[in-house]
Amino acid sequence: MQTNFADAIINITVTGPLVRLDLGTVLSQSKDGKQELVATPTQQLVMPLDGFLRAFGMQKTVVEKLIADGVIKAQPAPAPAAA
């Protein structure tokens, strides 16, 4: 099995029955005397929609366990984007 590393999912695109997750690394760069984080795409994961939904369910279960164990704190849901 190959291991790949990514700091973040940079973008998610759904095209028909496929979900494309653009993964990347995040680096700190200095610009105009200020530090800013810059995400650089490094690889893409392509999954069928049903596989993506199963993976999402697994991630949700792990997050709920981490919250229950006190490893992380629950975050409020982000406000919906303006239409």
C-alpha cells in the first residue's frame, strides 16, 4: 500500500458519478511583512459518489469519537453562504 501525505483538501468537484478531491500541502510564506498560508495542490483522489459518501460517514464517526473522548472540541457549524 502506498502512503501519500496532504495537509488539506483544497477543492472538491462532483462530475457525474465521480468525486474529485484535490489534495495539497500548506506552507507559510512571508508577504509584505505578514505571514500567510498558501495551499499548493499536490495530488488528486477520484472516487465514485457512493465511495465518497461511505468515506464521509467514516470520517463523521471518527470525529464524533474524538469529541466524545475529549481529544477535540465540537465546532459550531459555519453560517450558510449568502445566495
